[in-house]
Amino acid sequence: MAEEKNSLAVVQQKLLNGVSYESLPETSIAVSRSFEKQFFQKSSYSPIQNEAICDFNTGAKFLNPRRSYLVLKVRSTVAAQGANFGQGSVCNLIKRVVITSRSGVELSRTEDYNLLMAKVLRYGCPQDWLDKFGQLIGLSDVAAERATTFQQINDAAATTFMIPLDKLSPFFAGDGKSLVPPPASAGLRVQISFADQKQALVSDSAVQSYTVDDIYIMTNLTTMVDSWQKLINEESATQGLTYSYPEWHTTQSSTAQASTNIEVRKAVARAMSAFVITKQLPDLTANDNMKSEAYSVTSYQYRLGSLYPTQQPINDSKEAYYQAQSMWNGGVLDCKRPNAVSFTRFNTSTAPATLSDGDGIVAVSLERSDTALNGVLNISGLPTNNSRVLGCDLTFSAGVARTNYLFMAHLRVAKFFIDNCVISE
């Protein structure tokens, strides 16, 4: 026993002093890792043929969604003048994303995906990430404080874009640190519905349209050793493999009144946050439909049943900006990691293809605990149901025709068995 302790002490001293030259034992349970393409049923789509379906053929391999991505080539169908995505990105082209397990269970459904991603990318990602990967996604020149350069698409040549898989659906985002197990990824169906050109593009041409070609998903897959794979299969057959991920639920309402209320009547176990986007203009190619209207909310207050996250209404745009950044953790806790939304972009919304702004939202955090605010996935949200409705009272400076979109983030937990899947929350 004394010899073992002495031996352990020697090893620790070698490591601490940097004089250990012994080869460490093999600790990896992975055999190999590779990139493999997952093809859609067709290679070309348009707003008319607007539903693309891809069935994953990953077998017994584990999927790393943060290293996987969707590839698509976009071409404008009008030669007179090119179109652009305005404040949005190539995500403008996608209206809905539905993820279904091989047993037919709907795992995730994201409605109004394009409008949601116009905010998620800028609020959820730091500026340096957008500077590096923004062009791949089709973002405007976000390196400038208020960009005036927008990526053009035309009929002369198709432009290639890529969307990281964890940005394509919150299902792939997961908890940020887990691979998607084979019972979940094998036979997984990704269904993408493309948006109408009037909503997706910004152009002076009223008949502008687009086509999507050579679309596929590049998946990063890992093969595990047989002994460990056997243990995973046994656990999947008995207890099931637990996989948690966020989900966005969308509610919208239209009104011409200066005061309105919008509610979410979906029952969830853990609602984590919510925000409202307001738009005045109809969907036309002459408009930048991914922009919020210029911030004109004079007062707002969320409530969840009898709970008020802010005890008094928020009635100032600067305070609303701070609340939005607090919900997204946009540099509030760590000043070295702010996101790409400045107060100017939050408060202002100008004509399309002029300036990069229109990021105003009305946001609230529903986390009960602040201990894991910097964590990958906060899971201390609040339950909602028919008797405990999440609502937001809004008062605008003027009553005009506008549409309000409320996005609520909540946690879902799925258990994957060998031949089926159960959604527990």
C-alpha cells in the first residue's frame, strides 16, 4: 500500500513539474470520425416546389451537429437586378423546419424560422463569430457598426451558402456538449419548407424569385468501439437515452390598436425565455421583412399566471435594450463577449438595403435561478399551462396596423429507445 502511494506521489510530481515523459494510455472510445453527405429527395427547389425532405442514413454512428452543416446554392431568377437578404441571411429562404424521428415522432417544429434566425444570429452570437462565418450564412457586412453592404444573389451564377446544423434547428443545438446518439440520428427526417420570395428577398423587382440547387447536409459522424457501443445499445433498450434540447414556440397576432396583448397557451414544463418582434409592413420584396419596426413601445410587461418577471412595466427603450441583452446574456455578465446588437441597431429601423439595423425586440428571461446563467443550457425555467398563461401587454406610441410575433423558448427532453422515441417534456 505504501509503495502504491509513493508511486502515485512520484507520478504527480512529474506531471506538476513538467518532467513526465511516459506515454499516456489510450483513453478514446472512438474508432474513427468522418464527414458524410446526407442527400435530399430532390436537388432543386423553388418557392413553388417548397418542401425539401432529407432522411439521415447514419447507421450506428454518433452525430456531432456542431461540426455538421447544410449546404445550398441559391440563384435569383430575374436578371434585371440582383436580390439580397437585407438584415437577414440565407435563413430568409426557410419558413419552417420540422425534425421527425424514424418512428414518426415529431421532435421539433420551428415556425417563422427566418424571422427568428434574423434575431438569434445577432443576439446569440458574438461579433467576431459573425465576422468570420457571417459570409457563409449570407449575412450583410456585419463588421461595420451599421453595414451598408449586402450579399447579392443573381442569375449569372449560383451563390453557395452554409448553415451550421445547430443553427438549422434547436434540436441539433442540444445541450451544447452531447453527441446525437444513433437511435436518434439514424433515420432522422429533416423537412424544410421554403418561404415565398416576397418575404425572403429584398429587391426593386416585384417579380423577383429564386431557386435552391445542390442541397445536402454534411454530417460529422463518429464510430465508437464495439464494447462501448454494446453498452449504449443495452441502455437504449432498457432505460432509453435521454437527450435534452431547447425548442421555440411561435404565436402571432395582428392589431391596429395602440395597446394590445399577446399570449402563449402552450403547456410546457420549463419555459426559459420569450421575446416579441413587431412588424408594420406587409411582406413585399421592396421591404426588408426580417427587420423589426423602429422601437415604438412606450410600455410593456410580461406576466406568467400571477408572476410578473418585472414588477413594474418597462417604459424606456434603453431599459428595454438592457432587458433584451440580459435575456440573451449579451455581454451583461461577461463584457468581453458581447453580441452584435448595439443600442442604435436595437432602437432604429431604416429603409431596406440602406443600413443594418431593425433589431428591436421586447424580451424577458423566465429562468428561476441565476446560478447557471453562463451555462450552455439553462434549465430552471417556469411551467406554463391553460391556467398559467404567458402573456405580454404592449403599448405603442401610435395605433397602426402591425403584426406581433412572440417566440417562447422552452426545454424538451426526449428518450430514445431502440425502435421508438418518447417526449417527456
